[in-house]
Amino acid sequence: MDKFTALEPTRLYSSASATNKRASRAQTISRWIGTLPADIHLLVLNHLPIPDIPAYARASRATAGLSRDEKVWERRWNDLAITRHALDDTLDDLESKQKPKASTYSPPTIPVDDDFGDFTSAPRTPSVPSLSATFTSFAFTDASPGKQTFRTRYKRAHSVLNKCLTPLQQPPHAVLSALTPLIGTSLLSQARSFRLLSFFLSPRVQPVRNWDTLLAALKAAIDRFDVSLLTAFDTADSRGDEVMMRQIAHASWEVWPGFGDWEMGKVWAEKREILYEQGRWNPLANFTEENTLDFTPMDEFMASVIRALEEHGTRAVFVFPPAAGVLIGFAERVANEVVGEYIAPLLTRAREISNTLYLTAVAASFRESWRIVDVLTTVSSNFSDKGKDKAEDVVFMMFESNMDEYLDEEIESLKQAFEVICKEWARSTLALASHGSPTQAQQTRFLTAQNPALMKRTVLASFTDVLLLPVTIVPRTVGAGVVAVGGAVGAVGTGMVQGIAMLNPQRWVGGTGSVNNAKEYASFGLEGAEGEAAIFEIGADEEGGDDGVDESSMAPSSTQDTASITSTNTAATSFAPSASTSQINVTSSASAIKATLAPAGNLDLLLSLDVALQLIHADRDALKRLETFASYPGHYGIRVRETIEEAFCEMLGVLCNRHLEKGFGIATERMNSYKPAEHDETASVAPLLQFFELVHIGDTIQSMVQVFFDKELAPYIDKTDFLNVVVREKKRFENTLDDCVAAGLNAGTQVLMTQVEHIILTLTKPREYYPPEDAPLELGSTQGCTEAIRCLDMHCKLLKGSTSKEVLEVFYQEVGIRLLAILQKHIKRQIISLNGGFQVIADLNAYYSFIASLKVPSITADFSHLKMLGHVFVVEDAKDLAQIVRDVTRYGGAYRPEDIYEFIQRRADWKKIEKTVDKTMYNLSFKEDCIVC
């Protein structure tokens, strides 16, 4: 038994893994048919003509299986484009027309009863093999009878359409009449049937051997059909029968091959009268005899164009299929051949007259042309929302030929306008400096206002209102120079006039003062100087937006290419109400400051808010014109945005380099050359007061630029992009202004402290701190101390509201440090008695109170120590005095004993107490301990 081994169990059923292995092996083997992979065979099948597929299928079982593959028949079905072009109904109609004929047909039979029985009723075999017969002989059973596969769909379509090929073998003139019984009498059904047959006979399908011959015959029949449709459409158009026109147009669209121009839409557009009425309109009628623009004739022209577009566009939307694009094509022809031809001579003539007039005409013409977009979106719903871009492209493409010249000219004209403004300002300030200012005492300023910060806010609010004024691009009466109020913003002076009308000085008062003269807002030009000064008389607060300035109040403008820009009085002298009835804390009366501001070379003429207004409004005028083209797509859209940025940067550069930096530089130089000894006034420093006025103006200009940037430029740039050219230029402008103010404040501080030192030296009497023994003791501060504090207090308070808190604190700190040095030097220069020591303490207390009011802790502590130092002049006992000198902690470490020793040397009794003080301090006596060898 040991020779027999146990039998291993045998699996009755194969495992799943073994089955999968065999399936994968069979699948791997089935991928190859002969020497070629199955994919190559499928590719060959996709390009075989239909009649060759049965022959391919007879090669082997594998090729027969591939010929039934759904991928092959899906491609053939898609090549028929029945689903893609919604031709299923057409195929059903063709099949329904063929069914009655198929049911009534019966082959001839022999009426004699013979031995063949029912075989006599068998159908005849066609003499020419067809695909239907092939499909019948190869009845594959790969699909259930109710399942619609791509192969069964194609078989049905092939069977139906193949019966329509017989009439195509007729002579060309008889094809249409032969096809009519098969495809119906309706124009649309005939057109769709022709389209379906053209897909059936395409090179991608090749349903029969002679498909190319039949396709040529079909195309000839379609051409004859299309010609008959054109004739019928013309007849219906002449009758105004839109319903028939619609049927014919849709039929013609169905048979259009899809390339080239659609003849019917093109012929309809060419017969519109609007395309041949150019001689009816005269573009030069928009110019008046005075070479100004009046767009009333263009309004009439565009109204006629709009009426034609509405009339013909409505008909085109109803008659033609939306996919044909007849309306947009007609609008393009109207825009290019009618509107474009009208605008070209208009712009040429405007360029000959004036650059400013040309810029106005370009923006106004584009705005007028934009009415085409509005009418297209109204006529057809296809141009609303996302489809609106097609309507806008009509105007954009028409106007592209003018964009390069316009954008270049916009910047050049803006530079010329800036140059004119700067030169006019320089000429006016030179005239004022040479002739003097007769109205100097009546001019209002920031410094005379009770609340300069409130006045600035009011100015900025009015300036914001100016920026929010509606702008009319299309002019009605626009001159080459100054624009009439109510007209378009086109010329350089327009925004200036509107801005000055809004920035009414009475509006800035806000109930805090009164205006001495309602006509105080005068031009900075002088009568008798070069040219005539334009005076804008503004009385009560005017509520009208564009009606705020009377045209008669404006001087005639120049007719040169660039408008002569005139402005109102210097903002330094016209932006605050007169304060003759208001009490100001920092001075006894407003007249004192006004009298102070008059001399010293008219520093306030160096800066002007009016010049800044003119520059900003000139840039705003250009910006408003450029905004008309802001929606331009593609290359010109980028150029428009770049031009907007360049215009703003150009304005900042001129305002910074030609006005602010230059004005502050001259003011700083004049302050450095100021000598207090040459002036009788001691309460104030005229150059510094005028510089403070400049600081107020500079701060207001910066705020105006910020408001302008936020309101006008922000929509076109990213304010957080620090690499943007506008953001960098604006930052450079702000840094330059800060540097100018800092340099001026440094020079102003030096001038102020020089004046304070001069006041202390000149108003301090020789024996102010060494009075006679019998003189009455007065504990009040001296005249020099009082005047110096009054001068400092006035100037420090005038600076509030014009600079930031940080800059103001630095200025106060610098004033305190320099005043401390002046007082220490002043004390060391005096001889002080015991009674005079009390006077010193009184003065030091007054100085300390002033410094404490500035609320700068560092310098307040220094003056507290200086006030304590005054006690050394009222101590009688020498030993106690020495102990005070030796006490380092008494003054918080601010003074060393050696420093205090220098101060006590100015005591009147120093010679008497010197030995005692030295012995107590240093425990020695020079006479006893010093040996001279």
C-alpha cells in the first residue's frame, strides 16, 4: 500500500483568474487580423466607400465582425449630418413619400397554375448590386430588432436617399422637375432635401460608385433652384411681402454651401437706398462761419441713419435666419460706407482749424456713431448681453483708422495746454511782481481763516462736486478756444470755467466769516500787463451745474491752435474769507497778518490753487474724451488705457516740476536770505508766514490730486499695484512735495529762530536782569520774552492743519531745541542779580508754559530742567549754591556741574562768592593750594 500515493483533488470548474487569462489571451489574439492590427482595419473601414464594405466583410469572419462595429457606422451616420443639422424630419418626409409607391408595387406573375407554386411571387433580383441587397444578403444578427444602432439608422437613411438619386441622371434642365415628386413642392422642404442629398453624396460618405457625377448634377440643380429663389425673393421684396420673403430666405439659406458670401443677403443689402445717399449730407455743415463746431447737422444725419437701420433692420431680423448675420453685415456697410465717409472730411476740416477742435470732433463723432450700437441692440435680441460685442465691433472697426492719430494728438495737445498754463502763470506773476498788487489787503487767505482745516474740507467738497459734473461730449456750439457753458467738454478752458464756477469763495465760508467783496475772485492777470485779464464775477452761490457762469463774463479766447488759458486770482490769495470781524487767537487782528504778508517779494505768488485746478481740469478734459474709447478691445484698448495713464503722469510731472518744486525752491532761498535786522516788524516773520501759506496750498493741491485720482483714475488701474506707472508717479509726486515742505520748514525754522533771537536781543534792556536796588520788583515776564513767545506761538499755530501730525511734531521739537540753545546763550550773556534772578525765573516759566502747550514730551522735560536752573540765581548762601551745583540728579542729568558752574558765573555777586563756591565744590582754594613756580 505504500506504493500508492493520495490523489490530488481536481477542480470541476475553472477559476475566475484562469478565465480572465484566457479572455485576455483571446483578446490579445483578436487584436490582430492577418498581419495588421484591428485598429488599422478600422481606420481602413472609415475611409472605404460604402459599396466596398460588403466585399471587405466577405474576407473573413474577423473582417465581417469589424464591418459591424458601431464606431464605423457612427462615423458614417455623423457624416450625413442629419442630427447636427436637424434633418430627421426631412428624412421622415422623404420616407413617407416613398412608402405608398413601395406598397403598390408588385412584380408580374404568371396567372397559370403550374408546379412552381409560391416561388412565382418572389421579388426580382436587381441587375445592379446595391447596398440594400448587400445588407439583405448579409443579415447580421448583432442587434435586437427594436434597438436603434448607428448601423440601422444609416441603413434606413441610405435606403431612402438612394431612391432619390435616379432623377439626378436626367438631363440638367429636367432634374428639378424629376425630383419634385420625391422631395415635395414646399420651398423649405425642397431646400432641406437638397441639403440632405448634398451631405449624402459628399466625398466622406461616397454611397455609390458614381457619386461624383451625381454630386455635380445635384449642385447644378441647386444652383438653378437658388436662382429661382433669388428671382422670387426680388419679386416679393418689391411687393413688400415679408412672409414670402422669409420663406424664400430660409430656403436659400438651407441650400447655401456654407462658404463664401450668401448671395441673397448680399443682394438685399446692396439694394438699400441708404448706401447711395452720401451726396444728400454735407459734413462741413457742422462748422459755423466762426470756425466753431455745431453738431446739429450730424444729429440730423445720424437720425436718418438710425431710422434706416431701424426700418431695414427690423425687416432683416424677421426675414433672414439669425445665423445668416444679414443685419450685422448691413450695419457694417452702413457704418463704413455711410457714417465713416461722413466723418472723414469732418475730422480733416477740424484738424485744419485747430488741434483742440479736432480732439473734440473725434470724441463727439465716436459718441454719435455709437448710436448704431444702441439701435442694433434694440432691433435684435441677439445683440443683447453677450452678443452685444458683435454690435460694438461694427463701430470699433469703422473708427480704427482714426485712433492712432487721435491718441498721439491727445498727448501732444495736453502737453501744449500745460505749457500754456505754466507760461501764463509765469507771465502773470511777473506782472504782479513788477506792478505790485493793489488788492493785496483785500485778498483772502488760509492763514486768515478761523479754521483752515474746515475751509480745506469745503474746498475739496466743492472740487469733488466739480468732478461729478456731467460731461457732454457731443458739442452744440464749441469754439476753437473757450467752450461755451452748456456745451461739450472739449477745449482746455471748459473744465477750468466749470471748476471756477463751482469753487465759489462764498461757498467755502460755511458761516464762519464774511466775504468783504462778492466780486473778489479776480483774475491773476493785471490790467495794463500783457494781454487782457479775464475776470470771473461770481456773486451769490449758484445752484446750476453748467449754468453757473455767464458766457458774457468770459474774455474772448485766442484763435490759435492751443487755447489761451486764463485763471482766477492766486489760490494763495483767494481761498479764504476776509476775517475783519472775527477774532483770531494767534494774532490781535487779521489786518496785522495781512499787512505782514504784503512785503517780502510776494512769496505767495509762487504757488496757486488755480494753476493746479487748470492743470487738473485740462487733464480731466482729455480723460473724459479718452473715456469715450475706454471699451475699445484689443490693441487700441490697450493704447487707450496707456494714454489715460500717460496723461495723468504728464499732469503730475508738470504740477510737480514746473510749479510745486520750483515755487518751494524759490521760497526756501528767500527765507534763507531773510535778515530780521532789516525789518521793523518783530511779531512775525513775513517769509515764514508766506511759506506757511504755501504749505497750506501744497497740502490742498495734494488732496485735490488724491481726490482726482480716486474719482477718475481708480477705475482704470489697480491702486494696489506698486509697479504701475501711475501709482509710482503719484508716489514720486507726494515724496517730492514732502521733501520740498521739509526743506522749507528747515529753512523756516532757522528764519523763525533767528527772528526770535533778534527779538530777545533787541527787546531785552541792558539791566533787565540787574535792576537797581530800589527798583520795584515785577514778577511778570519781560517784553523780549513776551514778544518772542507771541511770535513763536503765532507761527506754530498757523502751521496746524497744513501738515501731518508727525511733521508738526518734528517742527515743534526743532523749535524747542533751538529755543533752548538760544535761551542758554542769552542767559550766559547777562549779569544777573538776586532780584534779577526772579525775573529770569519768570521768563523761564513763561517759556516753559509755551513749550508745554506744544505737547512734545521730550522738549517739555528739557525746559523743565532749564526752569529749575533759574533757581541758582536767587540762592544767597554760597555754600547752598555749591551744593545745588554739585547735585547732578537735581536736573535729571541734563546739566553737568561744569555746565551749571558756567551759569552761576553770570551772577552779579560772583566775585564775592567764588572762593566759597570753589572750596565747597572742589574742596580747594586756588590761593592756598596753587603754587606758581
